[in-house]
Amino acid sequence: MNGFDGLWLKKLQRTLPPCETPAETAKAELSAFFADRGLGETFALAEDEALGEGYRVCWEGACCRVAGGHTGLLYGAYDVILGLLKGEGRQDLASAPQYPLRMLNAWDNMDGSVERGYSGRSLWFEGGRFDYDPERIRYLGRLLASAHINVLCLNNVNVHAPAQELVSGMLGDLKAFAALLRPFGVRLMVSIDFSLPLSAGLPTADPLDAGVREFWKALADRVWAEVPDLAGFLVKADSEHRPGPNAYGRTHAEGANMLAEAVVPHQGVVVWRAFVYDCMQDWRDAQTDRPCAAYKIYQPLDGDFRDNVILQVKNGPYDFQVREPVSPLLLSLKKTHLALEVQLAQEYTGQQIDLYAMPPMWREIFDVLPKENICSMAAVSNLGRGYFWTGHPFAALNLYAYGRLAWQPDTEPGRMIGDWVRLTYDLNVEDRESLCRLLAGSRNAYEKYTAPLGLCWMVVPHTHYGPCPGGYEFDLWGTYHRADRNAVGIDRTGEGTGYALQYPEKLHELYENLDTCPDEMLLFFHRLSYDWVMRDGRTLIQRIYDDHFEGYEAVRAMAETLRALPLPENDKAEAESRMQRQLRNAREWRDVINTFFHRLSGVSDARGRRIYP
Ligand code: GCW
């Protein structure tokens, strides 16, 4: 059962009186908050639809005037409250979102499990049906609204029975659930199964078949009659064995457009995932290179998608690895609406056992990706029914910061981290800074003790926690490092698989050229021998050893820092016990990876540290 520790709203009253609309919620939050403060502050809300989701806040003495559209008032109210909680004083504010759809994708199954979930079971499904505490869902609404997240996709993109029925037999439940989140400006989205017409008894799910088109239109009419503000459908098709248009010789555009046509009368969108590759690759096949796949499929379709289709692209071309270059699709599609997908669930980044604060990584993405290239964002949720909503109490930072990022991607990582810390913990300046540094450096530490220099995929297969350098090497997933006794990595330059050619010229040159390719991506783009000399004069093998020793030491230092922090008892106990597990994990990674490369290369550590034989 969820608690309230570790949450940035924990200083607010636990419950709110029932509200019908976002504007009413804004009123209820501000009334309760100002009453609690007891400083005689008052407020006035003025609805101004021209401001949309944006808002303006103007203080006149102790009276706070908020103007905003329907949900803008709510966001304005939360920003006033959070600002005061952070100790920023009575500030005038004006803000509007960069992206209209700021989505959270839950990978929740109806049996209550959560695919890649590390925070306990689903918050709303159990035993094949909806099963939730309405108060907790309303609290979830507050959390999401306060982070300005406005769409929640309820079910796993891998649609497992009976989740197909969310849009048929369970419409009443969907309607009731939507009603709980509506006052928080959160609209629902549902993942659908492309082969649904077949389970409904139709002979085909071919998107060009007239009967299939009628089926989806009628279905959309029924769904939107119950949930008129449903945001749309999310679709994983022709990906990892999910059904899709390819089975009928149709393109992804034909598949997506057929659904888009069905939802367009309801102002719905179809969010179509671009996570498509050959998941049955023969490891002997060195020509096929998985990161090339999505671009090859979708680049030729640029301009073919209907206006209400959004192509949702993972940040990197592989799959949420610790270090990947930005997906070239995000940089090259010019006539397609794009959503950037990131993963808050720490599937490959420590599973909410190891600390991994994401804002620094997101900054690097937006350093390369012009924010105007995309029209929306999605994040795979890290929420669950555990005592700490995000497993690790500090992992709540990633949810909070994601909302800030999707609202305004220019927000500085240090600001997001600092704000979350100030909202969540009462610390003196020194301790606060020390916690901020711990969080800000966590990604760097994790990267050092895991797979080196952009190599990826040295994880334990399937569970994806802990080291296993050979685990995916002879498997079907297109995830190889091809380390031998001389060299490691894959040549993805024009001479190699050609992946680097998918980038715009300047980036292509940057990555292709060994003099300019950033160190941390060297082995993503190049195959190098162990004695290759890096820009700083170290050999490649020495750099691998150094990183792994340093990564482990960094975690030891993090554990020391954590021990000294005066955090609330529950948070501290949980964070410390997870830190012990992280230390063991880091040690395991350090030794397995160092031994693996030592055995292959026969090269000893120049600094004589212990590498197990
Ligand atoms: O990385 C893979 C995950 C799958 C996930 C898939 C996807 C939901 O291991 O668990 O399936 O990505 O993003 O569709």
C-alpha cells in the first residue's frame, strides 16, 4: 500500500474535497494550502481560454491572481503552491507548455503485474479487472497534475488478455476511471491490439479492408460516447511479435491511418510506436544492424501519416540503454508528428535499486534534438502500488522532472533536481547540496560500472539487472558487441553497417570520425582494438578498467554521502538498503566486465589493481 514519503506533494493535505473540473481542483488546492499557511493569503481565479494550458500569476499584496485556460488555472495553482513550498516567495509567473501532450505510458497488465515495473503491482488493475482505491487514484491525479502530465495510457503496449476488452466490454469501468482523473486535467489513453477485429470474429484485420475500417469506426464511436475526452489509442504493431499491418502486406502508415480515420471525428490521436526491428535475427548475420531498422522503415513513410497520427520514437535507436546516441528518426522526419519516448522505469538503468537520476541524460538528448522537431513526449511510468510509489524514494525525482521536461525541455537538470529535493526534504543548505550532487552524479557512476563506452547489452538477459557480457551475444535480438581477443564494438560508419549515415551531415561527421566521436559513444560507432589510444593518451582497455574501478568507488562514495544525510527515517532506511544492493551490483559489474576483457585481451591493469583471473 502506497505511503506519502518521498513525494513532492507530501506537505499538502492528504485529501481534497471532491471536485468536478480542473478549475475547481485549483480552487480547492489553493484554499487548503493558504488556510494551512495561515498568512492570510487569498486568491482569485480568472478563466481565460486564450491562455489554454498556460497561465499567468500576479500577486497584489497577499492576493494571488491566477489567469489561465481550463487546465491552465490548475497548473498555475500548483506552480504557486510548489513555488511557495520551495521558499521562492510570492512571485509573479507566466508559463505555457512546449508540448500539448505530456504522456505517461503505464505498462500495466490487467492481472496486476507491471511489465518492467519495479515499484510493486499495478495501481489500478488486479485479477483481470479494474481494482483500485479511488482516493489513491485521485492522489495520483494530483501528483500528475502538479507535474503537468496530462495523459495517462493505462495499459501495457503489449496488450495481454483481457486488456483488449478495455475498449469493448469494460467501457463502464473505463468511464468511471476517467472521471476520477478528469478534475486533474489528466485524460486517458488506451493501448489497443491491432488484431482486435479478428477476435471480434472478422475474417481479417487488414487495414484496407472495408469491414475492418467500419469495425474500428464503430468501436471508436462507442468508446468516445463513454469517454468523450479520451486522448486516443497507443499502438505497438509489428514489433516483438505484436500483430500489425505488415501481415497483410500493408505499411505502418496504412495501419496507423486506418485507425486515425476512425478516431478523427472524436479529436482523438493515434500514437504509433516506432520501436520496430527484427527480433529474430541470426547472430551470424553481421550485415543486419538493429539500430538501423526504424529509420529504414519510417524514413520512406515521412509525409504519409495522417495529421492525427503521432509517431512515438524511443530516445535512442536501440532500447533505453545507459548510453545511446539520439535516434536519427527524431532528427530526420520532417513531415511526421513525432513524440519522444523516454523510460522512467529503470529497466536497464538499475531498476530503482541503483540510483539513476535522469535529468542530465535528458539534457544531452535535447542538446542534440531541437525541441521543435517533436510535438509531444511520452514516458514509460515508474509507478506502482509499493509503499514508495516509485520503488526507490529518490526515483520520484524522475517522474517529477519528466513533467517539468515535457512542459519546458529547456529546464536545467540542476534546477529540476534542486526543486525536487527542496520540495521533498527539509535539509540545511549543505545537506541539500550534497543530496543534489549525489543525484546529479548518479548516472555517471552507473554508466562507468556497467557496459563501457556506449557498448550496450552486457546485461543479464530478460531480467536486465546485473552483468552478463555474453548473455545476448548469440541470441536473436540483434544486440551484439562482438568482442574478441583483439577488438570490441561494431563499426557503424559508412565503411561498416552505415548506421552513422542516417544522421544529418554534421552529426554523421562527428560520430564517423574517430577524432571527434565523443568518448562515451566510441564503441557504439566504432570497432576498436584494445590498444587503441584514446584522446587522453590511455589505451582503450585501460579506459575500460579505469571506468569500472572508478564507477565502483563512486558508489562507495555515494553510500558515504547518503549515510551522512539527515533524511526522514523511512526514506533513509529504504534508500540505504537499496544502496547496499547497488554496491553489490556495482562490484559485480566491475569484476565481471574487467575479468571478461582481461581474459580476452590478456592485458593487465597498468595500475596493478586486482582483476580476478
Ligand atoms: O525493451 C523492451 C522491453 C519490453 C517492452 C519493449 C517495448 C513493453 O524489454 O518489456 O515491452 O521494450 O518498448 O515495447
